[in-house]
Amino acid sequence: MRYECISSLEEYLAKVEACLLSEDNRVAVNFPLASLSPWDGDALATANNALLAKISRSANLYAIFTAACGVKKHSLRYLGKTTQKLARQRIRNHLFRKHEKTGSKLARMVAHACNGGSVEIAWISVWPESLRNYLEEELILRHPEADWNNENRERIEAELLSARSPAFET
């Protein structure tokens, strides 16, 4: 069955995308040198406590941007979703310390920060919260430059191909 009001979803997606990608909505992540070698996720989380407090219960879609050492312009690297309830924990797992059960990007973050790179993060809250799933998938497909999403992009594209097969046509 095909949803007939897709244009309203696409308009909402465009607004969400503009908000998430706007440089005005990005916040720098602090990586104090003393906490980088050896990597001290707890100290890094403490150094970014104000950022994590802002994110807590106020984010369910987020974007991570990076710039190499000495480069001012940040590039989109990752688009993600979470529940507002778990936002602080999810972002902490991506940026500072990973729980074994998460699929966070901590290894890439460690390598980037230890090489002197900078990181920015932007987030928004969408309602109803379940829309975050649709929005994240569409944003990942729209932004192939978000190369830390490659595994998710491949899964989404495979699902789209199977959904478009004649067996699923109605």
C-alpha cells in the first residue's frame, strides 16, 4: 500500500535536514589533550558535561561533523537517531566511551581526536518520536558523504531494493 501524502513528509524532512546541517546549530566537542593519550573516556565526558546536559532528553536525531587538524570547515560524517530518554548515553558512547552492546563510532572518534581533529555535533528533537526512524533513513540516503554511516546505508538500500521487487507491489 502506498502512502499518498508523501509530499508533506518530504517537506518536513527538508526542514529537519536544514536544521541539522546548519552551522549555526553545531556545538564543538572538547577533547583536552591530557585525556587523549591514553584515551580517558570518563575525563572526556566530564569535560563535555555541559554539552551532554544540553543533549539529555532533548535529542532524537543528531549529526556528527569532523575537521582535520588545522582545517576550519567541518564535514558531515554521521547521522544518527536515539530516543530522547537515551540521548545523553548514546552521544557519550559515540564520542567518549563505548558500551560493548552499542554500534557507536568510538574507534573512529578516538583516531580522529588523537590526530588533532575537531568535532562538532548538532541535534534536534522530532515529534512524534517514532518519525526519527524514517527521517534518519532518508537523511542517510541523501548524504553519502556521511561515510561513517556506510553500514547503515548498505542495509537501507538493500531493504529498498527488496521492497521494490514485484512480489511487494500493490
